Amino acid sequence: MEIRTVEKNNIKIAVVTADEKLLYDVQSALDLMATVQYEADSSRIAMYKESVAEDFFILSTRLAGEILQKFTN
């Protein structure tokens, strides 16, 4: 996993790239949030669709809602 920081309008955004899936359950989302906060000192994350498990995009699994709720809180 590689994290680089982009600053736009005085706002830091962490751009995360990886060869493997990074978001596949709620715990992996929490781990990613903590890692980005610690390493990039940013609360905003941008990542490629390929880094997210396919279940995230199937709304009946409720994975997207659970993860987005954690990001919101």
C-alpha cells in the first residue's frame, strides 16, 4: 500500500494505491482510516475502485452502509 498526500485549497487528501483489496470488511476500513490518519495526517481518503471488494458495490450485503457509517462517525 502506498499513501501519498495531495493538497488542494489547503485541504490534505491522502491518495491510497495498492495491488490488493484494502476494503473488504468493516475492520479493514477502520484499519485503513487509522493508518491514513497516522501516516498522512489526513481525514480524507481517495482510492481506486480496484482496491475495494466487489461486495461493497452490492447494496444488499450492507457492507457499503456499514463502512460509510464508520467513515462518517
